[in-house]
Amino acid sequence: MDLRVILTTFGSIFLAELGDKTQLATFCFAAESPSKWSVFIGSAGALVLTSALGCLLGSVVSQVVPPKYMNLGAGAIFVVLGLWMIFFSGGK
């Protein structure tokens, strides 16, 4: 295992997840539920599963598409979604 990759991935994902929809949904579930540990376990399990899917799909797609183009594509998608949210927020 590469500790540098682990720490870089952890730091990037941790910062990206702060204040996102997943964290806000977990916040709301915890506020309504008498069992905070159940919410934690469910939320943590979902994040682990989505991370596993991302790793699996990333390794499969990287066999066909060079990582450079995957990074460019992911960045472009984030920019497009961000602009979409700014300009088409439903008048809110």
C-alpha cells in the first residue's frame, strides 16, 4: 500500500464531502432518528459501497481511456454541473 496515495485520497475526498448533499442528508436522518449509530452505519456503508464502485469502474475504464482524459472529462462534468446549478436553479 502507498501511504501517500491513501493520504491524498483521504484529504481530497474528505474536503469534497464536507457540506455536500450526502452529509446534509445524513444530518437530517440523524436529527430525526433515535438511533444515531444506525444512521452512521447506514451512511458509512453507502459511502464505502459507492467508493468501491468508483474504484472498480475507474480501474475498468482506465483500461480503455487514459487517466489524463478521465481527469479532463471529470473536471469538465463538474464545471458543466456547476454552471447548470448557477444558471438553472429554478429561480430560487
